[in-house]
Amino acid sequence: MADEAHLEAVDSGLTPASEGWFVVNVRDAAWLRNDAFGARCVFEADVPVVRSHPELEPHRFPELGFKVAVLDPGKPSTLYHADSRQEDFLVLAGECLLLIEGEERELRAWDFVHCAPGTAHAFVGAGEEPCVLLMTGSRAGERSVVYRESEVAQRHGAGAETETSSADEAYAAFPHWQLGRPEGWDRLPWA
């Protein structure tokens, strides 16, 4: 029988402080914010979530990663990249622009995106309201990520300056993720 995980409060919500099953609402879970890349609800005790709480250990899901991202219009979700593992995305609210394999695709609520391993992609918020994305990714097997050069991605502020497989190099000019909820919290679907 599996044990229930203990949830602990951090500066932006609740995070698991032990292994096991748990239930947490998006409005109550821990959030990270980045001036360049929007905000993310983090359901696991990832390093940026527990960084300012030395009494807590990181707890990451071993098989699948899950996040809810909030993108303001014109803000990218990440830098354009190709992951060696499968990633999948569901637009829950709002609109965004999918940059995928050098193309642009407009997405709206309930559009689903499957990225097979090696698919280059990024998202950019669009429309008048924030875009809310459910993001999932496999953690099976060895992982490699390539931040590819892309004129389309660079045009939207989502492109690495030069192709690299180093996240430190790709994100060197950008701020780090900090604990905090998205701007305009009261305009989001769970408010």
C-alpha cells in the first residue's frame, strides 16, 4: 500500500516533502515565475522550489514530468529546443503560437501537441489573455536537449543565439526561475 506524501508550504504554495501519492489544486501548489518565460505550477519538489528551504529535499517524479505554464501574450515558454524524450502539451485556456520544426501554428484552448523525441519546438503566448498550457514529458532513458538556431524562434524571442546542447549556455542571458505566482492571478481559470 502506498503512503500519502506530506505537503509542505513554500513561499508560493504547497510542495511534496516526502515520497508517495498526494492531491493538490493548481491554485494551492507551488509556482515559479520568470520575467522572460512566464510562470509555472510545479507539482513536484524540484530544485528551484526548495532552493530557499534547506530543510526540504528535492522530490521529482521518476517517470513523467507535469507542469502548468502561464504565458502572457508575446512571452515564450522556453527557448526553442529538441528533447530526446517525448513531450506533450494541451492548451487549457487562451491562445498561443506553436513554433515547431521551423513552422508557426496558431493554437487555442483544447488543442493538443505531441512532440516525438527530437522534435524542435517552443510556445509563445498570443491573443489578449494569458495562455495556460499543461506540459508533460517522459523521464525514461537518457536525456539530451539541443537548443537549435531558428530564425522563426529568434523572431519571437524564443531562439538561442547559437546552437548548443548546454542549457547554461542557452539561458545565460536570461533570469533564473524564482518562487512566485503569475501576474494577473485573478484573471486565470482557477481564480
